[in-house]
Amino acid sequence: MTLIDTHTHLYLPQFDEDRNEMIHRALDAGVMQMYLPNVDSETIESMLALEAAYPEHCFAMMGLHPCSVKENYKEELEIVQSWLAKRPFVAIGEIGIDLYWDQTFVKEQKEAFLIQCEWAKKMDLPIVIHTREAPAGGN
């Protein structure tokens, strides 16, 4: 049986010590595809490095995670957009609304989510949505 991990952040620093071993255990268990959602501008390099190290198994997405939407979200979105223009990605993600930790940037999270959804529509790419404590109906 072939398995797909639709959402893994194995490129983050907390996995530096045993990343390769974890990936090999996943492959041995039948997980043949691992999709890597981006978080923000600080995670792009490590995400792309992991994809380059395992090009047959790791596939990068590009987006701005809602928990990374802060005062500088427009600059972060410009970086996302520039990467989307540079090379292909399998999806735009992970994007959405997360009000669990902080509700300071609700308006900005909604704007960032809608902008990235529009990019996905224009580029004919799927989106990977992150939602936690988001209001029903988008209010």
C-alpha cells in the first residue's frame, strides 16, 4: 500500500537531528509522497532544501501560514508571490485563519487568505487550508 502525507513540516529546525532517519522510516512504512506546506519567508530555504534532497518524495507548497500574518504580512505576501513566479509549486499552502493563539490580526489573516486564494485560482493550483478557532461563515 502506498501512503501520502498531505501535510508535513519536516524541514523545521526541531527535526534537524533526525530528519533523514524520519524520512527513511516513513518511506519504509510506505509513505511515498510528502507534501511540504510553507510557513513564512524564514522557512522557504529549508523547505526547498528538503524537496531538493528527496525530489521523488517531497513536494513543496508556497504560502503564508495564518499564524505568521503580522504587521509585515504584505511584505511576506510579496515574497510568496515572487516565489510563485519563480518556479512551480504543487499547491498554495498552508493558508487560512487561526484565532487560537492570537486574534490581533483577524482582518489581516482574512485578507491574506483571500489574496492567496485568488492567486491559486489564477494559477490553477489547489490550496491547503489551515483553520483553527475560525468563525463559521467567515465572519
